[in-house]
Amino acid sequence: MESALEEIEFLALSSNRVEVLRLLAEGRHTRTELAAETGASQATLGRILGDFEDRSWIRHDGSEYVATATGRLVAEGFTDLTEILETEAELRDIVDYLPTHAMEFDLRRLSDATITVPSATRPNAPLGRLLDFLRDGDEVRTFSHTFNEQTLRVVRERVTAGEQRFRGVFGRSAIDALADDSSLRAQLEALLAADDAEIRVREEGVPIAIMIVDDLVYLLLRDESGILQASVDTEDDAVRSWAEDSLDHYWRTATPLDSDAFSE
């Protein structure tokens, strides 16, 4: 009997084999239909179907072929492996910056995420993409260890104009950094005074930087020196559910930010 690795190799060495098994796992097909779907020749299809029948992955029913229960199992498993490797390839260059210790969801949920990294011509590309979303978002929710000047300015402008709702939890260090700068402190005070803004401070800090802009979740990824290395944004339901649950946790363990805290 061939080993599991040999069977994986058998499938992986032929995209036609992978596609034929996937099609037959989805439903019945004739050889003519399989040829039209895959572009494989009849000779190639004959070899593939014969190999699959030898493994009991498919059965022949009249003029049609269909996957057996074990054939469907193999097709599903190979699809899962393919998706895992595709996601890994997407995340490989940024995995060192992902807050995986706090990400309580399957990383495959990021398979369709947009990853933005700095470039020579656009060194602020990750932040720039976030600012674009903030300028259009109706509701912004966040938990973060930082609140940078550009993000604060856009949020303050939109919230005080009655165009956006804001709810955020920040680590104490983020608030102190803003309070130490008179210009930034004034912007933060204006935001805090707005009817549609709520801000809380978490003394224990917030280890990650997440923004939920309407239905989109935005992760800002920094290295150990605090330098922005990438961003990841997605509308995946599972990621958003994790982000909302995490926000609720940080919100419950934080205290309201009082404007009196800025009085000198």
C-alpha cells in the first residue's frame, strides 16, 4: 500500500488529477464533461479515471463518474491543504508581526485578506489604507496600544462633524503620549467632548492594534521597535466576531477617560 505522502505526491504532481477529483466530489460528470471542464485529453482522462478507480476514489455509473465517500474525503482534505499553503504563502513575510497569541481564529480566515506593506515609493501605505477607510466609515471601534496623530485627526474631524461614531479602548501609554503634546491633547479633548465618542483607558495596556471600521477589521502590525511593518484588513465574519469579542473584553476591563485628566 502506498504511503500517505506518496498519495499526496500522486495528486500534487498533476493539476488535472486534482481538478477531476474535485469535480467528481461535487457531482456526477461524464468523460465529455470532464474534458470540457479540465481541458485534458481523453487519453489523459482515461489514465486519471483508471488510477482513481484503482484507489476506489470514484465509481463508474453508466456513462457518468462520481466520487465515493473516500474520494470525497481525499478531495476535501487536499483542498484544505491547498488553502492552508496558499494562506501560509500570503502570510509568510508578515507572520513575525502577527499577534497570533491573541488571534483566536483559524488563520485560514485570512486567506482573502488584503495585506499592505510599506514600499520605497509608499512608506506609509499601511496607514494610508486605514485612513482611506476612516474617511468613509460610519462607525469606528478600536482597541489599541497607540493612537497616532493622523488617525486621531481624521476621527476627530468626522466625529465632531456628526459624520461618524467612535468607541475606543487604549492603553495608558497611548493616552499619556497624546496628553504630553498640547496640539494632540486638544484634538483628543475635542473628540472626547463629542456626543458620538466614547473612550476608555486600560491600565494594563492593550497588546495589539485593531480597528473595526463598519464591517471591516483592520490590523496594524508593528515590529518590536514599534515600527509599522504591515497591515491586514478583512471582512471575514469569524475575524470580525473575534475582534468584537476582544473589544468587549478590553472595554469591560477599562475605565472611562475623563477630560479632567488633561487639566494642568
